[in-house]
Amino acid sequence: MLPSHHPWSGCGILQQLTCLLLRRRVEQGNVARRRQAATMGTSIFPCLFIILLTRGSPAVCAEDSGSASHGTAGTEEKPVLLNSITDADAFIGGAEVVVIGFFQEPESSEASEFRLAAGRIPEVPFGLSTGSAVLSHYGVAANTVTLFRRVDNDRKDLDMNVKGVDAEKITRFIRMNELRLVTEYNPVTAIGVMQSSLQLNLLLITDKMSPKHPDRMLRYQAAAEQFRGKILFLLVDSNLKSNEYTISYFKLKKSQLPALAIFHSPDEEQDVLTLDEVSVERVQDFCNHFLQRMQKKEDEPEEKALNEEL
């Protein structure tokens, strides 16, 4: 935890980690960009400070990192046409993350930008609907891009009627919000993680280059299935320089990895467990113990009030 006099004290662990992570990415930008920012009298610090005060999305800062878009110029991709509510419901239920573009005109300039974005992210299913009944069912206006994700049963909308929303911004929007059963924590996904409705986050801090990594992930994902909708499972690659602060934040050294770190965003309650090896049982026991601890903490004020009445 940051010292009480620190300007970011009082902010949640996740917000502190996210903003410091974004700050580090920006600091790794090219010299020309930093000089231009200095000339304009701008700085990343006021931006981050506003984020922390408002608990808002650091999307503007994330744009400066230059890492949100993983694709290139791309070509137009043909999304799946969703002509009915039944089609759309089945499409949404078919994958962990799906994206649907809701348009009035399938050949509009907005729909064309949507197809370009689909070409940049082939691993995410894209659908397109122009049916008024479908738009009404999902409560969206025309020219809206909506990301549906299963991990927290949430959705995120992007209004394409706003000036300047193009394929690049659609791609960035998706990359920031495509949370999965296990999501890798990095400067792009950190934004979606911070905005998730799930307040419990579990981090597996491990070396992705290890020959044991594939088996560790299989066991970690199996455990994650048991806590879907309760805990957001994250992967932190210890090899990334941008994750060094996260490791030190939990008072861990690389020699102690792999390790699990769990925390509850609202009150910063946390726990850490170093592991000889990742197993489904160890992960489940660690999560259940923490959930029980949180439940006991919630019950204490009620028990105290009842005792005072007696």
C-alpha cells in the first residue's frame, strides 16, 4: 500500500497498479512523443490523477501507449449476419467474447469501419444486425458496437455516431474490454479489468516462458470455471518489465514464483500464496478461504448490532 501522504493513497490496489502500469508504458514511448507532450505543456500524471479521482476509464491515456491495436491496416471481414433475436442470442452464447455491430444500413461507412476492425481481430467472433427488433431487444441505437463477455455477464457499448470513431478505435475498444475466463493483465486489458463489475480479482504471477506454463494454465483455467461470475482470474507474466511493480507490490520476488495474489477492490483486502506448483485444488482452496474470510467480515457488523440490541 502506498504511504498515506502519497497523492494516490486511498485509491484501490487495482487502480494504482493499472495507472502505474500505464505510466510505465507511456514512459517507454519514443523521445519525440515525450518532447511533444512537454512542448504542449501536458503530462501523464494529471491524466492519471483525474482517473484516480473519478474512478473513470483511462482510455485517453491508453491511446498514448500505442499498444491497444494489435492489428495492421487490415481488410474488410464479413461478420455473421444476425437476422433475428434468436440468431443474436445464440451468437452471444457461442463464445467467451463476441462483438455485434448494430446498424440501419449494412453498407454504411460505419459498417465498413466495423468490418475493417473485424479483419484485425480474427479470434473474436463478429456479428452484424440491421433488424429493428434486434436493436430494440438489446436496447441499442443504430451505429452501436457492443461487446458481450461471459466472464462477468457484462456488455460494453461503443457509439459510432460520435465523430472520429473508426476501425482503429473499434479495435482498441475491443482489446480493452475482451475479458475472458483467464485474462492476461497488460496495459490494454488493465482498463477492462478495472471497469469489470467483479470486485474480487485473482492473479497468477508466473513465468510464461517456463516449459511448465501450458500445464499451469490448464489447471488455472479449470479452477476459474468454478468461480465464474465471482472472481476475475488474471495472468501476470513475470517476464514483462511492466509487471515488475505488480510483483513487488505484493512483496514477492521472482524466486518465489509462481504465486497467487487475491484482492477485494473496495476495501483492498488481500492475500498472497506462493506455490511449489499450480494445482486446481490449491487454487480452489485459496479462493474459498478468502471468500469465507470476506463473508465473515461482512457478517461481523450484523452480529455486533444484534449483540448490542440484546
